[in-house]
Amino acid sequence: MIERVARWSAHLAAIEQEGITTRAYARREGLSVAALYYWRRALKESARLSEAKTGGFVAVALPAEMKAEPEQAPPCRVRIRDAVTLEFPAMPPAEWVAALCVSLAGAR
């Protein structure tokens, strides 16, 4: 199930990034327009329910190597919009940053 969600999320992100219509993207990629609309609706509903349960917060697990001692000054800061700043003792792995972006996009 996770693979299917990731697959359809990637298609929907590509549509948004390219600024192409859903119908044109479906035709180009050989996908069902109805399936794209279904997944867009399902993922938005899932994000809405998740946000309602968490109050808009997204759980994020830090890899063990990123946990800092309280007295250390963090050399890496990530700003999300103008509302949140995350501080890390080192630059997070690219895969973790990508997963965070996907989580935040779903939490909108």
C-alpha cells in the first residue's frame, strides 16, 4: 500500500510541478484520469484527517546521529515557511529531508 501511495503522490506532485492539466498528464503517461482524481481526493482527505488528529503537527523521527547534546550550538537550521525553524547538529541526510518535504506537503 505504501508503494502505491508513493507512486500516485509522485504523479500528483509532477502534475503540480509541471503546471500541466491532469488530463494532459494522464494522456502523456498512459494513466487513468479518474485514478489521478481519485488519488488526489483520497490523499487530501487522508492529510485532512491526519491534521485533525494531530492539530497540524507532523511527527518527525531524527536519525540517532543527528541528536545533539543540549549545550551544543546547532550548525544547521532549516526554515519552513516563516513559522518554524528546525535546528540540527549536522546537515540531515538528503533522504530524510525529502521525506520531511513529502510529509509537510501532505499536511497542508
